[in-house]
Amino acid sequence: MDEGGSRQDGERLRGALVVVLAVTSGATDALGFLALGNAFTSVMTGNMVLFGVATAHGQGSQMLLTAVAIGAFVTGAATGARLAGTAAPGDSVWPRPVTLALAVELVILSAVSVAWWGFAAEPPPGAYLPMLAAAAAALGVQSSAIQRFGVPGLSTTYLTGTLTTVVARLAHGHGVRAVRHSVLVLLGLVVGAAATATVLATAPLLAPVLLLGSVGSVLGVVLLRRELMHGPAAAATDER
């Protein structure tokens, strides 16, 4: 296969993996909102609104929870930016630092999952703050990792912008094909949230499985297809 065709295959695979990471965002947000004190792990604008409402009603505990979630996400995003770096000319389809950042995200989500299972899927209110903070930090890492691709508008957490882009392109006469991937990312978010909400209502012990499975599967595919994602030169280096 020529280099151009290989890169196109890599970009298609990358697009599919980004949709899977959007599922992670939806699943983690649902877990935070439904089971860890009614705050989000990736929707920081939503948390800012919740913080403002809590402030107006004098709800100190909710103010603290949303403020910590925002702070943890910012910390995670800063960490992810340091790990993943910034887009540069000559980048492969899936730069290695992105894999490292997602591995860190998986470790953090694993810690959240262990705590969830340790509390038998019923964490006490005292555990909300550290568990929510860890989950928000993990999504912050993921958010910055996706920015390394250098694709304008590509995100798995800031999806209000994605929705706006879809609407604007359709309004300007672009066909559905032009917004297909953005729509899939949005659907991934909804599917992740719906799946987690269903599991919380029916088999809460399994709630972390979608978080770990989605990020873990992305890392697994990247490692298995490293020549396609990282480029032939990187694969040759691995073999040495």
C-alpha cells in the first residue's frame, strides 16, 4: 500500500477511535452526574452553571463539588497538554504522546473503578469529591490529548462547539457527508451516557466497565496497528 493510502486508512481508524473516546466522555459524565453528586466530569460549562445556581441558593457542598470538578479538569488538561504536546509538521496520524496521555487516563479511571467496586457501587457522599475529581482529571487529560491531532474542531469533550459546527455546515449547504464524523462523535456521547445510566439502574457494579473498556480498546487498537497509526518509521524503531 502506498504512503498516501496508508495515511488515509490511519485517519479513518483515528476517526473511529475518537468516536469511542466520545463514548467514554458520555459514560463518565453520566456516572458523575447520577452517582457522584450531580456534577459533570467533562462539561465544564455545565459545571459553571451548576456552580452559579448553587451559589445563588447558598448550597455550599454543591459549590465545592462543582468547583473541585472544574479545578480537577483544568489540572488534567494541563497534564494532558504536557504529556501529548502540540501538533507539529510531520506528525504521524496518531502521535505516540497521545497514546501515553490516554494510558494515564486509563490509570486514573482504573483508580475510580477500584473505588467504585470497593464501595460496592454505592459510594458514600464523603467519597464523591475525590472520585469526581479523579474522573474529571482523566477527562481533562483526554481532552488535551485529542488536541495533539491538530484537527480543527475535533474534540471528545467540548461538544457544544461540535454541534454548532454541524448546524452551521448544514445551514451553509454542505451535505450530510461533510458532518458525518461530527454527528458520530455526538452520538457516541449520547450512547455512552445512555448506556451508563441504564447500567446504573440495572447492574450498578458494571458501571465502570464502559469507561475502562472504551479507553482500553482504543489503546489496544493503537498498539496492534502501530505501523498504521504511528507510521512505518516508528514501527521500525519498535522492532529494534
